[in-house]
Amino acid sequence: MALFDFLKRRRLEDEFAERVRTRLRERGWSHEMTYDREAFSLTGGPEPFVLNLGSMYRDWAAYPKREQSAQLDRVVAPLLEADLVTTYEEAAPRLLPAIRSLANLEALALDAEASLEIAYPHQPFAGSLATLLAVDLPHTISVMGVQTIKAWDRSLDELLARAMENLIAISPVRFRQTDAGYHISDYGDGYDSSRLLMPELFLALQLKGPPVAVAVTRDMVVVAGRDDPPALQAMAAHVVQAFNEATRPLSWLPLILRDGRWEPFEGALTPELGATRDLAIRQAIWDYGLQAPRLERYFERQGQDIYVAPLEPIRSRGEAFTWTSWTEGVAALLPAAQGIGMTTADDRRIFRLWSDIETVCGVFAEDTTFHPSRYRPPPWPTEAEFSRLETEFSTPEWWVEVAP
């Protein structure tokens, strides 16, 4: 076994993790740190703290080699600064709300503790985003976990209310308008996405129609008016480029402001707004892509034989669609999709819209334990029901044209 360990190639990522651990010890960190090679993370501390190294490594690797040693201090700052505030009184002036992805938080939980339970108290915000409580420290943003909030003996509502007071105090209207007509946030403090919690900022921009916004990263929110398709299309193109270049991307999902609340942009389904619809599909692919391999490992550890169906994209006539698969006799958790490929035990296959299958077979039960939600199929159709699906419902045109 030792021979195989010796022959196993050491990755640059592994060397980076060891450098981080060494720097933590040099800076006086006394807690044991466990390296998870598969998850590329370090775990340790008095309140279990997961240091996800992926984005940090990409940030660090982008620096010239002569600067990389000094930049390690930025990597370890979240741990070293966590003890700067311990009491509520010390933290109160530094509290700020943080918008984060539930899919990312679930991935962290599954990587760190093989648990579906997110370690950070949160409130649902919109789509796959949630509001968490953070403490703004000199070099990092520290998101508060269960134990800290419990020790402060205050409710999350109360703490977030104080955090909002602090955010409002540092939030003038600060967006720059592009030549294409959409606006980009320009705060530069790591809390641009948190400004979504202040709808009045977006209403002050005098857009054409209700604001449609995307929190691309913590530092970038883009926004255009619903009734300005050219600006929305240009904004969507910017989101694609910015998201793909970001080391810490947050969200693809377009949100629209209605009656003072943000919600997923349903208007993106109209033909002239296909670019924003494409962003919503990219969000689903991203979230389920993060989730699927981790859930597979989770169920394997639990001794459960459950097929975690992937969400697959397909493009037809410039439009994006999603599909997944359902097989007779296979216990499965499905992602939300527009179409489903069904395979019988004797290998007969049909493809139908999700809504058509529910019409015949019954509703797919949503399980909100997962982020994003997964769906448990109804009983497999009887022979008569399967025949009805074959004869009374047709294959979607978009599938016929470009089916794999």
C-alpha cells in the first residue's frame, strides 16, 4: 500500500493545501486541520469550519510567483480573523447580511460532514439564493454558524435586522450605466449582492419597467429594465462572460422586482427574452451539477441505492431546454426538467413533457430537503397508462429535432 501511496501523483492543489496549513501554524493557529483531497477543503477549529480551497487556489494561482507567498495570508485570513469578535457587542457594528447560494452551502455540508444540513442559519431570499448573517472583518467576510448565533442568544431575525441597519448606512445608490443600457453595481466592498435586500436602490435607477437583476458574484450585480429587451440581451451576454471568468461566481439567475420582492424572472420564457431564459437554465444546470455527485456519494455512504438523475441541457432553434430520465424499477430522485425520457423494463422508450407525464401518472413529489429540490416519481405507469402516453401525447418538437 505504501508503494502505491508513493507512486500517487501529488497535485499542485495538494501542495497548496499543505502551504495553507503550514502558514496557519506559523501564524499561531493551534487547531488541527483535516485535509479532504476529494473536496479540496480544510476542516477544523473549535466550531467546525470548512475552508473551501477551490476559489482561493484559483485566486492565489493568478498572482505572479514572487507574490504568492505573501498572498497566502489572504487565504488564511478567514480562520485567523474569526476570533477578532466573539461577543454580540463586539460583532454588532460589523454585522452585515450576506447573499449566498443554497446549492453551494449544501455542497459544503456534504463535502465537510456528509450531511444535508446546512451549517449556517439562513432565510430564503429568491430562487436558489438565501440571506445569511456575516461579520465584516479587516480581510474577510465571516459567515456566522449555528453555535455562534446560539451563544449570542438572539434570533436570526433580530440579528439580520441589525445587519440591515448597518448595510443601509453604507449604501448610497452606486451603479454605473453601460453603453448597452444595463447597469453594474459599483460598491467594491464584497457586499454588492447584499444590496438586493434594498429594492429602493434599484427603483432609483429609472429603468424601463421593473428591475431585472443578476447577482453574478458578491461584488457584481447587473440590472436592466424588464421592458428593455436590447439591454436585457446585452446584460445576459455580460453575465455569461463575467460568471465564467469569476473565481467565486454566485448566480446566473435573473430576478425581477415585483411589489418590493425579488422572484425568478418568469418573463424570461417569452421569445424576445430568450437570452435571460438561457441564464435561468444555466442556473439549474449549475446547481444540479454541484449537487448530483455529492448526493451520489452521500447515498452510497448511507447504503441507499438511489439513482440521482442528472439534469441535461439541449438546444433547438436557438432555444435551450432541459431533460432528465426515469427508468422502470429504479429508485430515483429527479431534477426539475421540461422533458423526461422514460425507459421500461423491456427497454421501450418514449420522451414526453414532464407536465404530460404528471397528467397520466400523477404528481412528482417535491422534496425540499435538497437544494435545489429533487422530485420523487409517482408509481410507474401501468401498461394502459404507458399506452396512453404513447398515443395521446406527442414528443416535443425540440426533442425530435436534436435528440441525442
